[in-house]
Amino acid sequence: MDNLDNLRDAVFAKQKSLAKIYSKSGRLSLSNYAASWPVGKSNERAGVFLSRLEESLKRFYPSGPIEPVMAQLKSAPLVSTIDHHGILNHPFFLNSNLIYSQRPKLEYLVCLSTASVSLNNSSWSGCLLITDRGGSLRRFSFFPDRIKTQAVLGAKALGLKDVERVKLQITAADFLPANSKQKTLEIIEEIFQSENFYKLESFSRQAAYASAALWAKVFPFAPKLLYLPLEEIVSSVIASEIAPDKQHILHKLFFTTDGWNIIERYFLGSLGAFGSGRKGSFLFWGVDGKGRRIHLARRGNKLIDGDFVTSADAGLISGLLGSGKIYPTSLVCFLVLLYYGVTCLGGFNQVNWLTDIKEKFVDILIELSEREWANFVLEMPTENFAEGSLAFGVNSEGQIYKPSLLDLLLQKDPGLFNKYRQLASIITVGESIDIQLPEIYKVITPAEQRNSELLNVTENAILSTVGIAGKIKTVF
């Protein structure tokens, strides 16, 4: 317990918003906490953003339930910005969406997922993930190794040979029992070899289709999940609403030299923004000829990386956004979301740096004599946390593990969502954060600064220490 307390202190010293959530809401059950999330009031400004979201929704889910989704968002503009865009598989995002789904009266889980991540990012967006007998997560990749550094948002659509590659990997996997292989191959044929999947013209849209289909198969009685790339919607808002309006406060910040000076003064070194050297990118990322993102550094009124050059010109940047040659950074995305009054669910890093971005944005608005807008932004909730621990499984040996979505799909348990509802009613926010502490510590602490005693605090030890193991086994 002493080491757990020390680990908690080490994490909370760097994660101020997470510490605040733990202190304020730690004793609430996950289900009661989800019900307590504050949401910004529906307003005309949010309506502008949602109109662009609706256009994206129609492109990604042309036969989907557009009207009820938009009705939900107009009533309460709450979205998740936790997930990486790709094939929903990883336990991280299974957790976030299960916690999101505990929000009462939700019919749809609208995820504005980050598509600027590479195909080989930590969630392995272009893979199917299965847990082996030893508890390790194994991956079967739809993409060849040579293109895994490409950004998801620019990846080409998967074809028959890509799907066959995964089927061969599964067939050859010696750790998978024969019945699991057969079930997995059947799932692939049903979803990834369907006519609806192949007619989609990009991997981004295929991933949204597959993620919604996989989620619905595992949790047929849960709210429906919808993936939409955050950068695509923000780019559309910039090009259609911000770039043409020289009086728009974000136009002044994104497209003028004076605005760039303000951005640099307030956000240099901030998480989710940019730093000195090649850390992050100034306002926008570039895309090279191989689909990889490239860092853009500010030089006066220009953004430069090698031969790539653009300037603080609204028309030029809008054209590059439209052609996919650049895309907005996290800083730009969240400034847009804050301005338009859309409430986000965040992960352990997001609740910290989104709060930091909001506070600095408020200061900027006051500096520019935009006090009315400053008051509006100040009221926006930025500490709704949905990246705790809820997605647990118990294997045939009685061991607790964190399953992938495919692991759960192989169980074929139609009552699974009700079990997670039951578990969410007895696991507290504090317990769900405690389980994540070892992983969070490694993410936020450079290797050379890590304390060996804190590294020895394992998730399994915490499960037993804080009593979650017993709760899990009463449900499963």
C-alpha cells in the first residue's frame, strides 16, 4: 500500500486534473460518475460545428441514423475525443467506450477519433488484436510493414489481398485454439469481406464501418458506436467558417502574423501544442509523399519543413487542408471545439492539457477584449474523464485480464453489456484510476527518471490490494 500511495503521488504530481477528479469523484461508482458529467449548453455556436459533423456523418454512415444522432448532439453536445481512429480493438478504447456508454439515456457513442496517428501507433489502428494464453496482446496486421509509419487519415482502402494476409496470419497462429481461429475467420469474412466494406474508398471510412460493426456484434444492446475523424471535421470548420471570416477570433489566431505571435507566446511548450526543436508542430502537421506526417516549424509568417513551405494565408491553408496536404494539430482541434462549445470526454492526458488550453485561450480572449467569448469558453467542461478501467475479463484459469474487443467477440455472450453495467455500478472512479497508475506512470515519466520501486507496483497487485478482483469475479 505504501508503494501504491507513492505511485499515486508521483502520477498526480504531474496530472493535476486527474488528481482533482480522483479527489472530487473517486468514491462515486463509474455509472454515477458518468451520469454526473457536466455538458455545455446547446447553443447557436455549437450548431455551426454540428452542421459540419453532420456532413461527415453522412459520408461515413450514408445509411445510418443521421437524424437521431444529430438530435442527441443538439440536445447535449457531448463527444468522446479519447480514441485513435482505426479498427476498434485495443483494451484502452474498449474501456473508454464502455465508460462512455454508462451515461444515461445515450443511444449513440459519438467518437471524434484522432486520425493523425500512424498505423503503428500504440493502439495498432490497422490490426486485429487477440490476447494469448500468457496474457500478451497479439496483433494481426492488415498493412505491410513498409507503410506502417503512414498516418491513418491518409491510408488507402484495404483490398482483398490485405484481408487475406490477416486470414493467413490467423491460420498460422500456433497460440490460437482451432475453434477460436474458425470464429475469427468467420468474423473477418462477415465484416471485412463484405460488399459494404470494399466499396468504401479509404481505410479511414473502412475503419469507422468495421469498428461500428464489431462493437454492435459484441454489445448488441449497448448504445451504437460511431467513429468520425476529428481532424476532418475541424478542417471543414476551418475552411468553411473560420478562413472566410476575417473578424472571427480564430481567423486572427490561425491566419495572421500577430495571431501566430500570440499562439507562440501562450502555447510554446504546452502539451498537445508544440515545443522548441522538432517537438510537435506549429498549428498544422504536413503530410509527405509517403503519407507520413511531418513537423512544421514557424519561420516568421511561414511554416517550413525541408521543401514544404506554406504561409499564414487563409486561402492557401484552406486549400491544403482540403487536399490532405496538411491537417490541424491537437491544439487547433481543441481550440475549435472550445470555441464552438462542444464538450469532450478525455483520457488521462487530455483532461490535463485540454484544461490548460482552455485557461490560456480564456487569457487570450481577455487580452483581445473578447470578454463575452472568454466567459463562454471559461464555462466549458474540460475534466470529464472516461479512460479508467472497466473492461475486464476472466479467463478459463480464473485469471483477470484486460480483453480486446475481439477477445470478447469470441465469447459470444449477448448478456455481456449488462455485466459491464453491473460492474460499473460497483467499481469506483478511484479504483478504476488506481488500476491505470502503472501504465500512466510509464507514459508520463521518461525511462531514465523512473523509480524502480514504483515500477514494481503491478496492475495485478493493485487488483488484489484495492479489492477490485473480488468485485470482478462476482460479476463474471
